[in-house]
Amino acid sequence: MLNRWLLYQAVSCRLWGRTGLYQSSGAFGFRDQLQDVLALLHTRPDLAREQILNASRSQFEAGDVLHWWHPPSRLGVRTRISDDLLWLPL
């Protein structure tokens, strides 16, 4: 489970499908996606980098972010949820 299944689940369900229990709309979630990609830092750094860049595009000059958005329009909800900002530097 630790070597294959959980990593596969993180990629297929959370990053590609965006279909977690609380995220079934297919939207990208800023904090959720960055949390989930941490599991892939050592095994799939290419996917981790792609997701970090994707999240970075949702940050505004003022420092706040889109809490979630739908591709390709990038329409979503701009919030000032403080813990969102903790995950991009990590």
C-alpha cells in the first residue's frame, strides 16, 4: 500500500480526477491539491512541479488566492482563507 496504491490513489483521484470526498466538482482546490502533491515529491517530482506551478497561477498580487477554480476558464472563488497561504511555501 505504501509503495504503490496510495501514491496511485493520490495521482488518479486527487490530482487528475479531482474527485475526493469533499471535492467532487472537478475543480482544483488550492490547499487540497498542494497537500496531496506532497506525497509525490520523491516519486513523481514532475507531477509535483506541475501542480505547484498550477497553484501559483492562482495567486494574486495582494497575496490571496483562488481557493478553488475550474479549468480551463480558471473561474473560481477568491478568498482570504489564511491556511491556503501556508501550503505554497511548503
